[in-house]
Amino acid sequence: MNSKEQEDVVRTAAVIRTARKLRGKIQIEVANHLGVSQSFLSKLEHARLIPSSSQWFLFCRFMGINPARTFESGFIDHCLSVAGNNPYPQSLFKVHPRYDFHHTSKVRSVLPFIQYFTAQLGEGKFDKFCEENSIDPDFFRVLDNQLNITFTLDLITTLMKKGVLKRTDLQKLVQPISTPLIHGNLHEDYDQMTGPLELVQCLIQNKEKYETNFKYQLEEKDNRSLVVSVAPNPVLTQFDYKNELLGDFLCQYKQQYFKRFASYKAAGELATIEEKQCHFHGHERCIYEIRAVA
Ligand SMILES: [Zn+2]
């Protein structure tokens, strides 16, 4: 097997495991449906075998996932908005109770931090982090899974304490924001947009498919600029999101995120961003002005 094939096997195994847990099935139920033995299914889930294409399509139909998109990305994504109740009530993922209330973050919003974590600390370290924090790493292969903001804060705090995430690393952190796959299937919306300001507006429309920790609103717009407000959800007062270590890190991240997103699929920078007022420095909300580069 070459390395591309090996990657396909590992990614497919992860999706099979993840989808089964998502739908609350045990191995024997899935094996019976596919007409294979439980030990065969176990080998699929542990990347020791790859399914035939007919097994793969049968599996995806059974699980209600898209065969082509899921195979390519390794993620399951139904593009749902944050909801008060769990969108997958039958799912079997282990999630520590400290992350399991006020589910205002979708996994989609955590992905840039996970990618950075893996890039900085190495493959396997994220699984270890999950193990130490009692959460199933497969949970993060379902972009519509929900948890509270504490998980993101824990990731940021860990990276800062290890000395691999500083203010000066923000641009590196948001680098992948201009690439399609980090947005899951939402990239199909973004692929149709033509300019930086149109892209940012589309992102704001989709914000609840990422998180509702903050409320994003388009305040003003003209041909060259947009004014966007970002206000904390009242529920955030229960979370330690602007402590001594973090400071205004989340605000800085959002600014860089918007700026990078305005350059979706482009090599250069297509927008500038200026903050007019900041929630982290005494105001009720942050106000950003985003200008297209002439
Ligand atoms: Zn701010």
C-alpha cells in the first residue's frame, strides 16, 4: 500500500467508527446490515481492511451520510445550526460533563485550533489530550456535534502554556481559514462568492453553524466596507473566556479570522480590519470595520 492508500484506509476507518457511534449502533448491528462478520467490521474500524465500494455505499446509506463528501474529507457534516438540544440524541461519544452543557460551540468552530494543536505538537498529541480530558477524539469528526466553549479555551490555554501559541502566532493559526475544507460542506456556499465583502457577509449568515458564544451582526455596509458587531452571549458570563492568561485573545483571533476569510482561496490579502471598540476593553461588544483592499 502506498501512503495515499494508507491515508484513505485510516480516514475511512475513522469515519466508519464515528458514524456508528453517532447513530448509537453497536458493531454487530452494523455488521449484520452489511452482511459481514463483527470481526470484519472491527478490522474496518481499526484500519486493517478497507470496505469494498458496495459495502461503503451501503454503510453510508444506513448511516445517513454522504458517501463522496465523507470519503474525501473524513468528516461528517450536516450543516446544522447550534440548537438547544443535541442534534444526535442517540450518539455514543464519551464527553466529560465539564464540556457537556450550554452547547454553544459546534465542532466546526474548534477545527482551526485542533489543526494548529496537531501541527505544533505532532500527530497523536491531540488524541492524548482528548484522553486526558475524557472526551472521545472521534467526537471531533462530526462537525455538527456541540459542546461548550470550555473545550476551545482548554486547547488555547494548553498551547499557550506550552509556549507554542503567542499573539505573534495568530496569523499562523488562522492560515487555514482561507482553505475550503476547514469549513466542512459550507465551503459550497463560499465557493460561489466573488469578493471579500460578499464572503464575510456569507460567513456572518452562517455563524450559527459554527457557534453562538457571540452574536454577529452586520451593522453597516457600502461598496468598499462592512461594519460588523460581535457581542457576547449572556451565557458566556459563566465561562472564563477573558482571564489573565487569555486577555483579549478571542477578539484578536476573530479579527484575524475575518481578515483571513476575506481572502478565501486567494493568495494575497484582500481586506483590512480595524477595531472601533472592544468588549474585552470595557465595551458591550466589539465593532470591526472591514475594508476591501482597493
Ligand atoms: Zn474586541
